[in-house]
Amino acid sequence: MALIEKKENGVKLYDFKSNILLQPDELKSIKFLAESFTETLSFAFSGHFKRPFTVKYRETVVNKFGQAAKKLKMPVVIARAGIEGMEGEIFMQIDRNLSYLMTDGFLGGDSVKCEERQEITAIEERILFRTCDRILRHFERSLPRNLKYSFEIKEVIKKAENFEIHSLDDLVTTIHFDVTFADNQGGIMLGFPSFLLEPVLKKGLKKIPQQEKKPPSQDSIEARARRLNNVPLDCKVVLSGINIRLKDLVDIQPGDCVTLDHDIYKPLIVMIGGKPKFLAMPGLRGKKMAVRVTDFIKGEKTNG
């Protein structure tokens, strides 16, 4: 990539003036790592927020730090990073509209409103700090297993004039991701001093040929299918939501009836693993409440 390793008295040195263009195999390695990261992050955050959270890899860009900084909008989260004995600082940015929705989701909100303001509150800052720490933990799981690394969230930068990272190199590699959350579009950017990614690429490249194996035989597919048959899944039926005033809540007594917003003639939503999958109508089976599945929710039929 950008660096040429040298040795002098047993100490590793790097040529920071070499070509900044990524080679095709290096781009392929980053794409492989990024797609592994997006898969785990999408699954984990969808379950956490109880609504679809989809992350997709977009692109990788290498640039001078000053040029990369011009494209950032606050807030930006800084983290300390150590990879294979080399240390530096990395940064992470979540689009403002997306970070607001995620904060609202963490607080139990409906994640459907977004404010235009740029400044963040103290509680948003704390939640953003913790959110980025979780994102880094999922990024760690995507790194090569034989890699020695450590990441630690340092601070949230709220003003552009306070943003800087301590690095041995002025080159920054940014990895960009597209995010869809609660029907809203946004993005996440991870920025690394380029020299920190060098050992990741060297060891990550060794993993790529393993992905070019022959397709699994029919026997192995059927064996996996049998194992999946016994995997438990969380299945819920959403009856209704309701907004109630505090004074009405205080006055509720045993025997009172609380009217739900859902029309009895409208189908209910069946959630599988936190995702809406089917429409159903309520009823009884024996002495137990039950629902009869009436249809697939649009777009979910092919996903089972």
C-alpha cells in the first residue's frame, strides 16, 4: 500500500513517501474485512434496536489527513489503536441524522424523528461514545485472528477546530459504509493512519484464498439444514402500541379497560428475530390464544 518496510538495528522503519494507491489485492482484502464487519454489525444492531439496521460496504479512500478532515462534520469520535506494536489514533464518524436516531433508539424512542441541529447534548455525547465502542468491538471480530491489536475509545470531538489525530504518517485510509436504519439513510466512516492498516492487510491477504473453496456438497448442505431446524428463534406477535397521558395512567384501577389503538379487523404483525415477517389474525386454539398466519410481509417471503 503506502509503506515499504525497512530494518535498521532490529527496529522497523517505514517509508512514508511511497505510492499511496492501494493495490487490487489490498482493496480486495479491505473489502473482505469490511463485509465481514458489516454482517456482524447489521445482525447485532438489528437485534438491539428491535428494528432493521443494515450496513453495507461502500468504498475505501486514501488521502492526506488535511483533505480527509475537510469532509468531516462534527461530532467525531477518536480512539487509541495499537496494531502489531504500532500505535496511533483512529477516528469514527456517524452521520448526524443517523446518530440522533440511534441515540433515540437506545433511550427507547421510536427512531422516526430527526432534528436539524448540529450540536449534541451531554447525554447524546455519552451514548455516541458507547455506541462507537460497540462498533469497534464488532470491527475487532473481523480482524485476522493472528493479529495483535487493541482499541480504546478516547473522546468525542464536537468542534472542528479541536479535531486532530496523533500519527506518524500524514496519509489516512478511510473506509466508508452505507447504513439504513428505521427507513432512514446515513453513513459510517472509519479513518485509520495508513501505516496502521499495513499489518492488517499483510495478514488479511492470507485469508482470501480460503474463500475460494469448492461449493459445499449436497450432503453438507443437508446436514447444515438439519442443524438449523433445531435453532430456537424469538417469535413475537405485536398486538398494539398505545400512547397514554400520565394523569390517566395514575387514575387506572383494577377492572378498568384500556382501549388499544389497533382495529380488531386489521391483521397483526408477527416478528421473527426482531424483524417483521408475517401478517396474522388473532383467535383461540383450545384454551390458548393463537394467531393464524394470513400472508407474508412484502419483501420478506424469499428470506423465510
